[in-house]
Amino acid sequence: MVPEVSLSVVTLRIAPEVDAALTDGRAVVALESTIFSELGLPTPSNRLALDQCLAAVTAGGAVPALTAVIEGQPTVGASEPDLICGPARKVAARELGVAVGQQWSYGATTVSASVTLAAAAGIEVFATGGIGGVHRGWSETGDISADLEALARWPVVTVSAGAKVFLDLPATLEHLETGGVPVLGWRCDDFPAFHARSSGLASPHRVESATEVAAIARAHWELGGGGVLVVAPVPESDALDPDRIEQAVERALLESAAAGVTGAAVTPAVLGALADATEGDSVPTNLALAANNAGIAAEIAVALAASARPND
Ligand code: PSU
Ligand code: MN
């Protein structure tokens, strides 16, 4: 990877094809790496998910830019799939400096670290599975994902299937409102619940097209806003039944609490327990929603590239 953007002591490694697309004003979609690492989907579904997300972005007419910290270098457009799908240390926004300073061999970026790197590289669209948010029982544990703070801060459109189903979804929506993050339901009225198409909560706004998202994002940014969250329900054929998922979530949460899991380990542990509690059925659903989001993100990136002013 050649082009290097200097951020004082930090060098951002940008893949040549990503750099060329950005220079030409073509569509680019950033992807996170945690979901594809051993902290995210189980092997070998993680590799399948990576391949399908990359393919969905390309098929949608955009250039994928996988983010990670590799050999201590923040990377945008990683092309090392074996490394990406292997064992990793979790890098949220607060770990970016640590991973660089301590030269971590592979730091898998969460949503919060990925949107930070996307913004640093000038990428306007990012796709994930489901964002982190306010955890159930947060008033006791204080566990609120750094994703929410980063979404509010950086001017990037994030596409997700809502927030992860085991979270406190009403509180997560409230937090997004406090952060000034517009939440746009992609051709849907309800806030999706990750594996299920609806959480039963209303999405604050509904959009029908990528052009509409691009118009909203441009206006939001011109007025000094940060992130925009587009929420897309998992495709019907891959969705799980909400009651079944809720029962599995309750089991998964009890299991991880009994195991004494806290902090950054909670989300990977609960996702694993959820896969067990659904006899593995949550995994193909997670994969399908991630690929679906990547395709929608590509459409939005194409619309944003078309709406950029020539001197931007
Ligand atoms: N979406 C998925 N699987 C995942 C994640 C998202 O389908 O594993 C990851 C993302 O990287 C997200 C992180 O940022 O989980 C949230 O972790 P926490 O709750 O610790 O902030
Ligand atoms: Mn947390």
C-alpha cells in the first residue's frame, strides 16, 4: 500500500485503489473489521461474511475500504483477509492511539474506531452489522458503547440493521437523539432489531432512496452535523422470529453475566452465547444483514459521489 497520509506522528495507510477513488471523487464504503475477526462471527462464517460484504460493495458500484490497525498502522483498505479473520485485539475509538503507540500486530476496529478512520481518510459512508449502544442494565454498569459517541462526532453515514438486539433499544434511540444523530429507516417505519425486522419502536424518519439519504447527509454536514445513521431491516427471508430471539437474548445475557464477563468482552461474549441459544441460527442472519447493509451503503456512496460539488 503506497499512499500515506501523515497525521503528525500517525501515518494512515490507505490502499491505492481507495486513494484513487477518493481522489477521483468516486464512491467508497468503509467496513469495520471486528465483525470479521474472531471477536465477531464464528469461523468460517466470518470469512464468508467478509467476502460477501466486499462483493456487495463492489456490486453496488463502490470501492470497499476495510479498516483495521495492522502492525501498528491504522489502515483503510486492508487486503489481508487471513489476518482480518483471525485472532485480534478489539480496537474501539479509545484504543486507536494505544494500538498505534504499542504497535499492535492486529487490532480489529469496532464501529467507533472505524468511523474515526473513515473520517480521517475522507470516506463518507460506512457499513456494519449492528451498532453498539446502551446496554440493558446500563444504569448499574454504565455500559454504553463508544459507537454512539463516535457516530455523533464524525460526519459519516453509517448503515446498520439497527442496534444489537441484546441492548436497551429505547435508551439507545434516546442517546442517538441526544447526540444529534438523524436515524433514517431504510424503506421501513420501525427501528429494526438486528436479527428481527422490527423492534416494535418507531424509527424517527423514513427514507425511500439513496438520493434522499445523500440530500439529508449533505444538508446535515453543511449545518455542522456529525454522523447520520441509516437503519435497514434484515431481508425477510433471513429474519428470525422476534419472540424466539428475545428468549435467546435473555438466556445469552444470563450466561455471560454468570461467567462474570464485563467491559469490552461483553458484546463478543453475548454474540457467542446468542449463537448457541439459537442453535447457530443467529449466524447466517448476522451475515445476511451485514451483506445487505454493505450493498445499501454502496448505493448511498454512489449517490453522495454524484451529489458532491466539483470543488469539494
Ligand atoms: N455488528 C455485528 N457484529 C459485531 C459488531 C457489530 O454484526 O461483532 C461489533 C462492532 O464492531 C461494534 C461492536 O462496534 O460490536 C460493539 O462493541 P461494544 O458493545 O463493546 O461497544
Ligand atoms: Mn461496552
